[in-house]
Amino acid sequence: MESNAQYAERDYWESRFEKESHYEWLAGFDSYKEVLLKYINPAQRILHIGCGSSDLSMRLYELGFTNIANVDFSETLIASRKKEYPEMEWICDDITTLSQITDSSYDVVLEKATIEALLVKEKSVWSPSSSALRTLDAVWAAVSRVLVPQGIFLSISFTQPHFRVPALLRSPAWNVQTDLFGEFFHFFVYVCRKGEGNGEMMERYAKMSPDWLRSASEE
Ligand SMILES: C[S@@+](CC[C@H](N)C(=O)[O-])C[C@H]1O[C@@H](n2cnc3c(N)ncnc32)[C@H](O)[C@@H]1O
């Protein structure tokens, strides 16, 4: 039976990408383009993580963003994308380590709907498991490591700020702002700037959503 839990499994994505050449999770480029372009410029080196079969990188490339590398853990996807779009870099890697990526090598890290895929086995949006928190801590550490000191991490998501902002604030590396798009149903662009403190946001979210900020070793 089909279940969302499969989105956390690499094998699921491998077999899916044997057949799928384009699918857009959450929203298409035209719906978030205006918001996204407020935060990036074509001179920047961009790393798109969990790229899947989205056309986000190709649409940016058409707008002059020619320095883009894409990461996904599906070998099938990366091999076919390499052939189809050789003008960009395609790297098979796990976003919990980004082990193929050198420290401080990107100005922007970008993701859409991939953090959601990592959390599909969670039973409660208020009380994440320790395993989920460890996964997020690993992703944030990897993203922060590959960003330059003033780098920016942009996360395009349907998860409400109540839950996603404290999840992002687990990283001591960045300050988190929320932008949004969509007319009837809102989606979010979380803007994480490296090298800026969290200030009073941490205190606010520690009261509102404490479980997202607890130590990952507690159960
Ligand atoms: C929900 S899809 C989103 C795809 C694309 N970003 C979009 O918006 O259409 C999640 C993608 O993340 C990839 N993925 C999931 N977990 C990953 C991990 N730990 N490391 C690298 N890629 C991962 C999957 O292979 C899949 O392409």
C-alpha cells in the first residue's frame, strides 16, 4: 500500500526516478519566483539540495543563474540529469552529510520540500522524535559547513512557522526569517542567514514549541 513513509526511503526514490522525468512538489517556479529572487543574485554559487525532478534549477539557469550544483541521493536521477543538463553540476550525496561538498564553497543553499520528506515518519508536528531532531541537526550542520560565512539557506516549505522556525533555530549558525507566497493557501520561504544571532526568537519559540528545541538525546 502507498504510504507517505516511503518518502524517507532511498529505494523508493530510486525506482520512482526510473520512470519520472519531471514532478514538482509543493509549487511550481512561477508561483514562488518573485519571493525567491528577492534573496539571490546570478553572481552567487548555488547548491540545490534534494533537487529531485523539479525544474527549479533549470528555471533559475534560464534567468542567468549559471553557477548551480544539484544534490540528490538517487543515483538514477543524478545520472540522467547529468546527461540532460551538462551545463550544471549534479552530485550524488546525502544531505545529512553533504560529504562530497567542500567547506565554505557556496553562497546559497536551496531546498524545496526535501526537509518534509525527511520527516514523513513523524507522528506529531508538536513533538518530534529524537531521531528526527538528530536528522535535522545533521542537515543543518552540513548546510552550514558548505556555506560561506555570510551565506544564506533558503527552505521552501508548506510547514507552518510554528514548527519549522524552531526546527531551523536548532542551528546556532543562523538567523531565521519567514517569507510566504500563495493566494489561498500559503507556502513559506524560510530565509536563514548565516553569521547572524537568533536574538529573542529563540526565547519566543522555546515557549511556543519547546519540543522542537529540546536536546536530541532525550526521548
Ligand atoms: C519530496 S522530493 C522534493 C523534490 C524537489 N525538491 C521538488 O520540490 O520537487 C524529495 C527529494 O529529496 C531526495 N532526498 C530525500 N532524502 C534525501 C537525502 N537524505 N539526501 C539526498 N536527497 C534526499 C529524494 O530523492 C527526492 O528527490
